[in-house]
Amino acid sequence: MNALKVELLSCTPADHIRGALGGMDLPDAELLPHLSYTFAIERISRSCSHQLVRHRVASYAQQSQRFIEVERLREHTVVPETASERAPDVFDAYIEAASRTYHGLLERGVPREDARFVLPNATETSLLMTMDGRSLLHFLGLRCCNRAQWEIKALADAMLAQVRAAEPGLFRGAGPYCYQLGRCPEGRFSCGRVQEVRDRYSRLALAEHGDSGSTRAASD
Amino acid sequence: MRLKLVAHTPDVEALIATAMLTTTSGSGPSAIFRRLSRDPTRVARLVGRLEAQHGSILEHNRFCWILEAVEGEVLDILLKSRFFNFTRLDESRWMLSCNLRTAVECAQGSRDPFAEALVDSIRGAAPTIVSSMEA
């Protein structure tokens, strides 16, 4: 199992737009929809990418299992911590069986596009994702939240670090919605630790302040 | 009506080529992008092979213009595609943005001064795409 990898490959330069506007002060909320952010996202599970594509105001190019054979499934799975701690033998046995079945189908001439039906959600995938700034802020609001599932939360936190480094002014206030809004919008599902979460993301913002960063620095 | 490109995603065609190869390559998109960024000839060759119906890979970018136009002209543009994004700056100036797919589909759908200005403005950032459109 490998750690997920996120890299901000490119983004629309906000300073070019501000420069073109002369002295006109355009609020960040008006500027963000005109900017886009393109990330290379690697070594996430297919279950994570399923969650990701629910964010519809975005563009995706994902590695295809029709074209790419999963040669060594065991080396290309994401294993949840709970499974590796509580039932590693059960999880490993299933991956082994899935791998055997997948390759058995291929050996009997079943095409990749059909053999992939037996691959588990744990299978690693890579994709290119582009979001406009407003959609990205919304994504971070939902997925940096303590209620988000651990893998997509890890992904969102890594993306946040990258966009804060690239555009510190625009994304200093980005993070889970309790950090953005100053209150938790999750109602009775709230984790109840709003102040703790807000303090954590404030400290992250302070730590990153002044760090111009690199848009191409991998997070792992 | 006057249209001036003020910003766009850097390395537009390298990103398009990265999106193309990401779906069919065993390498991750970061490695693909790094390789392609150093090889503009390969980027041009790949992007030149792009088939029109695979428009989604043209979406990994954003172009931003300042448009001088009256409200009726802005409405005409909005009616061409719902994917144009507008912010009003003052009585006659607007910030307009979209991705390359929207720009290309708009230009292919109509031959008016706006479409011509749109294509002219993206020629420098996406030369292979514009050449393919004009071929």
C-alpha cells in the first residue's frame, strides 16, 4: 500500500486578473469562479474516486481499467487502517482471490473491460481533476470536515495545503465549513469540536503564511 | 464589442495531452505532465490527434477575458453557452471566463465577431487546437 499523492499541476494566475483590473477591488468570491485549479491525484482507491466525482462542477480524466491492466493487485490496493488492524487476513484473502479471478478471466480471453468487474473498490487509481475556485472552496468545506470519510479527507487536506501555498491570499480562509463560516453547518451531526478544528486550520494557515510554496511540489 | 484575454491556465496544451494520456497510461498524471512539459513537439502531435467528440479533456484549464459590451451582446453570449461565467465590472465592462471546451464549441457553433475574437485571443495559448479548428 502506498500513500496518496496530490500535486497542483497548474492554476489560473489570479494576479494577472487583478493586474488587468487596475485599482478595482474585486471580492474574492467574485474572482474565484474565474480561476481553475488542476490537480494530479494518484494512489487513491476507486472508492475515493467514486466520492470525488460526486462533485459535478469539475472535470476529470481518470486512468481507465479498460486500457490499463492491473498487473499486481496486491501492490496496488488501498488498505483501510481498520481492516489492516482488525482483520488483515480477511482483507488480504479477498484481494488475493480477486486478483486470481481477474487474471483467470484475462487468461481465458475475457477482455479487460469485462474482467475489471471483479476488481475491488480498494484498487488504486490515478486521475487529473480540475475545479474552479468556487467549487474547490465548497469541496474543501465539505471534505476537510471531521465527518468526511478518512481517505477523501486526507486528499482534501493535501489539496488545501497546495492551494494555500500557491494562492495564500485567496485560500487562507479555506478549510472545513466550520473554519470558513465560523460555525458548524452540520447540525445534529456535528463532531462537536468546532473550536478545536478551527484552531487546527488557523494554525495551518499561520504556518503556511509567507511560504510562497511551489505549485508543483508533491505533498508526499 | 471588445474582448481582451487577461489570464489563462499556463501550459494549456501540455495539460490537454496529460489528460489524454492519463486515461490510457500506467504512469500517473504528475509524471506524464512533467515529461510532456519538456517535449512541446510531442504535445503538439498528441493534441493534433484529438478527436472532437472527446471534448472533456479540453476542460482542464480556464481562460479569462475583459469584455466591453452592452447588455444585449452579453445576453447573446450567454445564450450561446451556459458554461460562460460573467462578472459585471461596471456599466459596459464584464469579466468573462470559460474553459477551452466552451470556447471551441462556441466558435464551432457560430461565425460572428465574438467567436472570431475568442479564437484569435486563444491562439497563443492553444496554437495546435486553433490550427485544428481552422484546418
